[in-house]
Amino acid sequence: MALTKEVVADKIEVVEAGGNTVVQVRTATRIVEDGEVISSSYHRHVIHSDGDWSSEPTNVQTICNAVFS
């Protein structure tokens, strides 16, 4: 019986907000026991064009670089 914790950016959206383009990121935190998710929670945050996305996962960085360049 092994428990593991997974944290992944599972939903990334490019959205127009008040004339500005932003990237919304949903992060899922999952507790997995023997391959089955037994608990999950979500957190959302928004990245603006003047923000720092260097600490984001690679897939989020790639999208931000494409959207904000």
C-alpha cells in the first residue's frame, strides 16, 4: 500500500480579460494509493504578460512564451 502525491498543471487556458490576454493555470494535487486517486484538490492562478513564469512547469512556460511574445 503505497501513497504518492502528484502535483500537475492539468488545465491551461488562454483567456481575453478586459482587453488583455492572460493565461489561467489550474493545478491539481492528487493523493494516489496503489494507482487509484483517493483525494484531489485544485488551485488556480493567472499569469499576466508582465509576470514571471520562469518557475512554472515547462508546458506552461511554452504556452506563455507563445502567447506573450
